[in-house]
Amino acid sequence: MASRSLNPRTPQRVYWPLDRGQDSIRLVQISRPDPQLGDPSADTLVCRLVHVTFGQRPRYYALSYMWGSDALPKKTIILEGIPFTVGQNLFDALQFLRNHDCSSESSAYYWIDAICINQHDIAERNLQLQLMPHIYRRATTVLIWLGHPRPREFPQDLIENSYWERLWIVQEVTLASRLVVCYGSTAVDWQSFIDWVTSFRPPRISTDFSTPGPLNLDEQRRDMHRLTLEDLLWKHRHA
């Protein structure tokens, strides 16, 4: 993994400009608690940013989640040594990522839009939005965060979660080479999750593409991969 930007950082500055000529992105690393210290500050999330380009073939995980309403309470993390505000749902996802090993590597890197894109820089934000299909396609794994369970509403809160109604998840899910669904303290691979949903089959689950839900997304994901394979076969038909 590439080192940080060589630009000197000041305490007041979280973001340094990306190299817009090289498809540059930021990745975030979440510091893990020191087990020898007994995790005295379990609620404090400390993160740092690195700059990478696709040409460096970085290994990273991309997070797919719901931002939530601006009216909801916010939480504070420490990003590059500076207090940084995030939504409650993202804060919960960051805690999950910090406390669960999503990688065999000692230090996992993540792409998370609310953190890795300078949301106050409109030009950067627009350019990064154009790169999002590549970001999700090239991620080692796309992690779907569905939040914490509501026992009295299980399993409907999983299958009819508001997450499935997000427009952006169509590309985030269909383009991913590998998917893992994270819920509460559990993480399962996409196929196991779909098998469970299929076996459950509540009456309200529909396979109509006009109805959002995991089964519909899985069908679109399968179609996407089939079309990609057909396109490749057609492209190389004379080889």
C-alpha cells in the first residue's frame, strides 16, 4: 500500500488534493484497539487517510451503506488527528469494521464515500462520482452494512431494510466481484444470504424488478455478470 501524501499536513486540514490526472482515490484505515490497554476508549474511532491510484492496484474494501437523514444525531470520529462528524449508521459500520477482521492482512483499507471524498469540494466530488463504478468493481470485497438488528422485527428488518431502496446500490452490488453482508455483529457472504432469503420467502418478497429487495438485486447481479461474459465472448470471437 502506498504511503501517505508527501504534502505536510497541518492540524486544521484533513484533506489534501487528489491527483486528478491519475484516477487517484483516498482510502481510510481504521486503527484497532490495543488489546494490552484493554480498549479504554471503545467509542473513540481513530482513522487515517492514504492516497492511491488504480495503477498501483491497491487492495481495499468498499463499503455500501445508508447515509441516513441529516436530521439524525451525528457522531464524532478522529480523522487525521482532527474531530470529524459522521452519521450514526456510518459510525456503527466503522465500529463493526474495527472490531471484526475483514482481512487476513494486518491493516485493512476501506473506501467509504462520506470519508474518502471531500464532500465540500464540488469539483472533486463530481470527479469521484464518475469513478465510483471502477471503485466498486476493483474492490477486493464490497461490504454491505445493514445496521443493527431489531429483534422484534426480525427477519423483516433484514429483508425489507431501507437499504434495498437506495438507487446507488444497483451499481454497488451488481459490479462487485465479491459481496459480504454485515448485520449487527455478523458477516455472511452474499450467496449464503441470498440462499437464506430464498428459503424464507415471505409473501411480500417479489421477483418483480419494480420492487426493491435482495432477490431482485441478485437477479440483476447475475444478469450483469452474464452480459459481461457474453460481451467478452463476442469481443474475442475471432481469437
